[in-house]
Amino acid sequence: MVKVITIYNQSGGVMKTSLTMNLGYQLAQHNHSVLLIDMDPQASLTVFMGLEPADLEQTVADTILDNSPLAIHQDLHGMDLLPANITLSAVEMRLVSAMAREWRLKRILEPIQAQYDFILIDAPPSLGVLSVLSLVASTHVLIPIQTQYKSYKGTELLLDSIKQVQQQVNTELKIAGIVPTIYASANAQDKAILAAIQEQMAAIATIYPPVPRATAFADASMEHLPLALYSPNHSAVKILESIATGVEKLS
């Protein structure tokens, strides 16, 4: 069975896109077939993967809105990509009164799911229509949380949003795990927040090792490369590998 995993947090700047790209790459290195889906109108994942959003004639938005054929770009670092651009921002407005709008993404993915072992969705940092579409289409949600007080305090609202989707629309949605991100081991606040995440959320889901704060992620993104290709010996690569191994074990 394909595992459809939305990487989601209502806060921006928590490494959602970097985690999506790099986790996908690690899974592809394990000989899994992987599709990445950019569901953020900012199209950061699309850019990270080496495409120019403004040049794209078709994106995920066209399929959601008009049932156009899926514009999947194949074999980008061993992964496939369903890209986005600013057109995706029109989805929320145009689907306001649409019937069964929450199921649009799930239904367009159903014909191709058998082609993939993993589908990773980079959701926007809000609980709008696009995030709901992503969560409804998913079997799991993976939650990155920056090890800073503001991000940690927003976790209660985040988990409540996921619970609402579980109760009202997608009863089979599971939490795949929590990934502490942008962790600075020398910072006292980071240490305190990491300890709080590990203590208070271990009963909810697996807590993965923290992904360190590192400029190498931004540098790799500028080169349109996963970190493991840009800097194979970087310490974060082993952490990304451990997350991929954990995701492989999801039921």
C-alpha cells in the first residue's frame, strides 16, 4: 500500500519543504518509488527541485480545478514531482462553494497511487483549503517543529487542527512522527524546547532526532540538490536517513 504523507505545520519556516525534499531523496535511495507534491502557492518545493514556477504551463492547480492531466515531472534526483506555482492560490477561492471539495486531491491521486511506494505532500503553513486537501488525501501526517518557544506553543493548535480532520473527514489519518528542526545544541532555549517535545509528545507519536540548524540546507537548495548530494558527509544526512528508516516502518 502506498503511504501518502503530508509534511505539515501551521507555522512557516520550520523546514517543511527541506524535509519533504530530503526525506523523499533518502526514500528513493532505498529503492522506493517516490512522488513529491507541492501544495504551497509559494512553490518553494518546485524551486528547490530545479523548476521555474513561472515557466510551468500546468501544475497541480490545473488538475484540482479543471481535471487536467497530472503534470508530473519525472526522475528529478530519482523522484517524481507534481509542481506548483502562484495559480494554486486561486484554488481556495474557486473551491469555496464546490461540492466535496475536501476530496479533490485524494481523487486525482487514486489512479496513480499504485505507481508509488511513497507520496510526500508539502502543505502550506495554514489550515486553509489546500492543507485540508492534503490531509484528506493522506494516510499519515509528519510534523516538523522548530525547537523555539513560538513554534512549540503553536503545537496545541496544530494538533487540534489535525484532530478535526481525523474526526470530520479522514478518520484513517495517522501521525507519522514529530521532527524537531533547526536545532542549535549550544542554545539553551533549543535544549529546553527539545526536552519538552520529547517529554510531552512521545505518547502522541515517534519523536525523531533533531535536525540541526545548518546553512548547508539553504546552500543545497540554491543548487537544487538534496543535502546528501550536496554534502554527503554532513551530520544531518544520518538524521534524515533515520527518519526515512522510521517512515518505512509505518503501518
